[in-house]
Amino acid sequence: MLLIPCPYCGERPELEFRYAGEAHVARPADPMKTTDEEWAEYLYFRSNPKGIHIERWRHISGCARFFNCVRDTVSDKILKTYKAGEPRVDLKQFEKGAN
Amino acid sequence: MVELKVTRRSAFEGLHAIGVSGKVSATPSALATRFSFRGDHEAAQRASKAFGVTLPLALLKAETNGTRTAISLGPDEWLLIAEDGAAQLLADEIEKALGTHFHSLVDISHRNTGFDVSGAEAATFLATGNPLDLHISAFPVGMATRTIFSKAEIVLWRKSADTFHVEIWRSFLPFMWGLLEEAAHEL
């Protein structure tokens, strides 16, 4: 079974987690000032990379916290997890030998 | 005027006893008062005094004192278990201790029910539906966590080397109990 390292609880089985979409998608601070294109971009468009992806997960059947996770979408290997609110990680550190 | 008479029924009514001689047995716990408590560490420390048990600030821990137990479920969430009938008294005490300090206290006495699984094979027995490593080195005495049993969410607390306490939503109990009955045949 895939083990996911929760930043609060440590390594836990994947069955306790829920996926929650791409991470670091910030809601526009003033929605009234955005154009339709900008709003559509925020609502619907995601990067969907083949490779390293930063995404949100929730340890729903554990501590119930949301956290961020760097995962390779090709190998399904989880490279790093960190607490929500912490700055976006620099993906350069994962480039060499990620697969 | 319609007079309502509400009687509290145990969620275990009508369920068969589970036990494999010398290996494992599941024993329903007595009716209890339960609260979900949320707040920061300051709130937890103040609630500790009112509750009579120190709310563990570290994650995945249970603290117990007589009939009362506090389990840390998350960084700002605790499950409080106390003797039956203490709900109003406890709520008043905790509210008084917290004052206007931001927190949330929800009575979940009737939502949850609990039972103990004990015996030499207790960990193996629970591992039939729980994906955690329940070996004593990975899940020591005093450790407690919210987790799952098959599809049902449970709170699992290791009270001693061969005794676990399971907290489960009462509507999920027949589901889990049925799976445990099956598992008992395999021990």
C-alpha cells in the first residue's frame, strides 16, 4: 500500500487520505476586478503536468488537516509533503533523478 | 399534548457477542459522555483543568484519569470521553474555564459508541480491517489516532499491550461488527 507522509502524523496508509486538487491556486483578492478570462483561469484551468506536480491532500481519516504534497504523476512517487501555508517549494531540487 | 418518552438504547442491542477463547474478545464499553473539543494549545490547557485530564498537546496520544480520557486527534482537535450523565456539568465547567477564549465544544455522546478489543490476538484481529501497523513498536501503549476500519472511520486507542479501545459512529457499528464477526472465524 502507498504510504503518504502526513506532515503532522508521519507515514500513513493512503486509504486515510483524500486528494484535493492542485496546490497554490490563490483566489483573486478582489473578484469584482477580474475579467471573465482571469476568473475562468482561476476556476477551471490547472497545470496538469506529466511529471512533478504540487497538490493538496487532506488526511481526512487522521488529523483531518490539509497539506501540500509534491508528487510525480508518472511514477506516483511522493517526493515531499509540507504543511499548508508554507511557501511553495522550489521544484529544481527534484529535477535530477526524479524518475 | 403529546408526551414524548425517549429512552437511550445501546447501539449494541441485537448484536452477537464476539470472542475467540484465549485469543480475542470484543466488549462493549459502558455508555459515556463524549465531546469534540477544538481550539489552540492555550484553550487545551485551560480545558485540561476543568476536565481533570491533561489534554495531550502532542499528536496521536491519549491521556486518561479514572473514567475520563482525552485523545488528541489533530493539532487543534481532541476527543474527550467521560462517565455517562456528565455532559451538562462538563460543558459548564469547560465553558467557565475558557470564557471568551476561542474554542468549540460539541456534545457527541450519542453519535459515538465504543468497545474494547482485548486478547493476545487483538492487534492481528483489528489488522483485518485497519491498514496501520499495529505492532507494539509502531503503535505503542498510549497511542491513539483517528483511522479507518474497512470503510468506516474509527478512533483507535491502545490501552495496554493487548487491549485496544475503538470509538465508532453508532450507525457504522453494525457494519464493523459484522466484519469483526467474520474475522473472528479466521483466527
